[in-house]
Amino acid sequence: MRESIEHLGAFNSGRAVQRLEDVQHDLSAQAVLWVRVRWLLIGVAIGAAFAAVFVQVWQLHH
């Protein structure tokens, strides 16, 4: 009986550690996603700024 209880305790501890690692992995994946989204938004903003400058310069010459 004692061995069964110890085995169950070890099993539950292992499951708790696994769940914690899964949560950390999910948070890490979300952090990577947000970094990519931020860079994409920065790229779009820079592209829009260049386009606005190009349109203004083009209008001045025509």
C-alpha cells in the first residue's frame, strides 16, 4: 500500500511539473508571436512613412 501511495505521489508531482512546463512553453510561444507582430507593425509603419514621403516628392515634381 505504501509503495502505491509513493508511486501515486511521484506520478502527481511529475504531472504538475509537466503542466508547469507546458504553461511556460505556451507563454514563450505567445511572446515570440508578439515580437513578430511588433516587428511587422514597425515595418508597416516605416513603409507607410516612405510611401507618404515618396508621394509628396512626386507631387512636387509634377
